[in-house]
Amino acid sequence: MAPYHDSSYNPKEKRKEMRERHTRYIIAFNDNDIPIGFLLFQFLWLDDDEDDDAEIEVIYCLEIQMIDEVRGKGLGTFLMNVLEDLGRYWGMKKSVLTAWKGLIFLLTKEQLTFIATVLGKYIIDGTSPSKYLSGPEATSFNYEILSKVL
């Protein structure tokens, strides 16, 4: 498990989420069939930030991790592209993920490059607390919801 510094991360809840019936994995293996990374996702209905009374279908990236030896070699970008392709194939309106605030200082150069190139295409979603709350309440959340229209 990745460190979730300064977040509301709960290991028991995370294990439950990882075993839910509708949770899916994309697992990357090396040439020796050893797992080297994974992306955990779900197909969900989320509030439509443009219509308060509507929901839209999204593909939600809950987790992406890989071993240190493959970081910075394009695996994260590949996994996110596969996720987006799956979302398009199944008619999802957006690809969505949660970005934890405060983790930016823990990131390696390769991770920063990943964020700049892949996640740079994502915007802060209208359902993110900083978009629909104001003042101290908005800044009390330690995450942003990012999305990309598919």
C-alpha cells in the first residue's frame, strides 16, 4: 500500500473497497509473469457537475501502483490510457480520480512527469470540494477530484 500521509485513509475501508464485487483491476506483469503494477478501478454513477438532478456514468481510478524498478518508464501512462480506453468502450462520460493534497512533496521526478503529462489533461471536477464549497470548509478537505471528459 502506498503511504496516504495526511489523508483520511482507513486501511480497513481500503481492503473492503479492494474486495468489492464491482471493483476491477488492470494488472501489469513482467516477462516472467511477475506482477509489477496495477490499477484499481470501478464503474460508477456520480453527480453531474452541470446538472444537480442528474448522474453520469464514470470510470473511477481508485489506485495506481507499481514497483520502483518500473517507475518512470511509461507504465503509469499506459495503465491510465487503458483505463480511459475501457471507459470509452463502455460508454462512460468521464474518467475520474482522487488526488491527495500534500503528497506532491513526496513525489519523485518520474511521478511529477507522470502527473504533468498524463494527469495534466485532467481538470478539477465540479464535484470536488474546492469547487462546490467555499471558505474554510473548502480548504478543510485534503483531496481534489480530477476528471477528464471521454
